[in-house]
Amino acid sequence: MVKVGVVGATGYTGEELVEVLLKNPDVEITSLSAIVDKEKPFSNMYPRFGKKISVVCGNLDVEKVSESADIVFLALPHTVSMKFAPLFLSKGKRVIDLSADYRLPEKTYKKWYATEHSDAANLEKAVYGLPELNRNSIRTARLIANPGCYPTSVILALMPIAGAIAESGLDVIADSKSGATGAGRKAAIALSFGEIDSNFKCYKANAHQHMPEMEHILSGSSGKEFKLNFTPHLVPMRRGILSTIYVKHKGLPDAESIHKLYGDKYENEPFVRVRPLGELPEIKDVSGTNFCDIGLTSAGGMLVIVSVIDNLLKGASGQAMQNMNIMCGLDEGQGLV
């Protein structure tokens, strides 16, 4: 039995983590913590967990969590996780971090998150937790940097042809739409119902902190410098991401050959589904699942790739448990299918 603790259990990803971990028969949740006014049973905070879990959620005590858990999930804000990850690692715990604190090189992190990284030693040892890319390294990792939600959708959509795109010097436009939970559970006017309902907006065009993550990972996976243009949008729905990626077809193989590359690349991946050529997926196809569905079409000299995920599952908590399953030698899809 794998004993786990969730730090930051009251956020969207923390709550979703509890949901998926409870479905895994080889997992025991031994600790739940967050910033709370008064500790109380998690099921009192979220009544839908009534009779499912009796663990009390209180403020973080690193010693208590370490005494009861083998693996610690950090569902904390960016710039906060790096304060706690080294504490758990020093006590021999394996850590899966859902923030951005261990995804980027030190200088890049400072540029995009406007703060010095306080745990450079562990940053260099962290494994980027995209199973489709780093499965072997994940098995033995002590610290997993769980990918961002936008990067998961875009990287999986581009990885099979990233090298060919970079080689041809083609421009890439990644246009992504996300539900409101992607921003986390927090009080913000821009995320209030009155601002989101019946609205649709673009934000941080080519200035979103997930863009360097995409470029860094795709450069590493392809062995060539990879650059893209990334424009995120907020749509009036709770969860889900749809990324539409545009690449000029000139210099690339024909559409049928590209589609075969995708089929071959992901044929044995349990959570990536490639649609028939010309068939494009929708968010409803993956909502509530850990799947990434990918479709391709080509028209007017443009290759169009569409990728859809549930941002709280394959984009966060589901992928985190997928990583945990790999680390612990369990069936990769346990609790997720």
C-alpha cells in the first residue's frame, strides 16, 4: 500500500487529487493539509467526500506528513512549492510537485516567475513528469515536476513532428482555450462569475509563463531549438483545454505520413488517442478523464493539429497520479480508467 499526503488539498487540483487517489486500490491517503482557519474532516469541507474519507485536513506540519506518507503531492502555488519540496526530500520522501517550480532552468524560471529559485540543487535533479516523454526517468525519480496544463496539451500535440518543424524553420501558432479552473481556486475579479459568464477573452498573448515550458521541453525532445507563438484564452466553462496548433505544411511530409507518425508515436500510450485523419476532437470527449485526444487535418497549405485534455486531470491531478503509479511500479492507469 502506497501512503500519500496531499499538501494544498483545498485547491482545485488538491481536491481532484483526493478524488482520483481514492479510486486507486493500492493507495492510502494518510495526510491532507492546507491553510485553514480550523482543522476539520476533509468531508466536512467537501460534503461529496462523505463516507469516502475520514482524514482531517489541517495546517501543514512537515514532520507529521513525513511520518505518515511515502509520497507527498505538492498542490501549492508557484514560488511556494520550492520552500517545502526540499524539506520533504531531506526526510527521504518522494515528491510530486504540481506547481511550476521545478519545470524550468534556473535563469528561465527567474525571468518568467520574477523570483530567484531557492532550491537550485533539487531543480537540477527534478524529472519532468510527462510519461509519454520521460517514463523511464520517472520510475526512479525522487522529485517530479508535474507538467502544466497548457504545456501538456501543446507538447503532446507537437512532439511527434517537433524535430521536423524546427529543421524546416516553420512558424508555429498554438491557440489554446481553457476553462476557469486552470487559474486555480482564488478570489479574483477576473475569475468571478460576472466576468466569465457569456464572455470569451484572450490574455497574456506570447507572454504566458507556460510558453517557455513548451519551448524548453520541445527543444529537448527534438534535439533542436524550438520556438512557438502561444496565445491562451479563457472561455466560460469550468474545466477543459482545447489547443489548436497551426503550422505551414511546406517542408513537412504529406498529411497521411504525418498522421502515421502520430499513430506510431502514441500507439502504445495508454492515455493518448489519435483520431482518424481529418477527425478533430472536442473537450466533451475527454472531460472527466485522463486522456489527451489529438486530431489532424491539412487544408490550404496549413497543417492544423487539435489537442484536447481535462485541465484538472491529464493537465494536473490525473497526470500526477499517473506519475505516482509509474514511480511505485503500479499499473499506469490504475485509478484513472
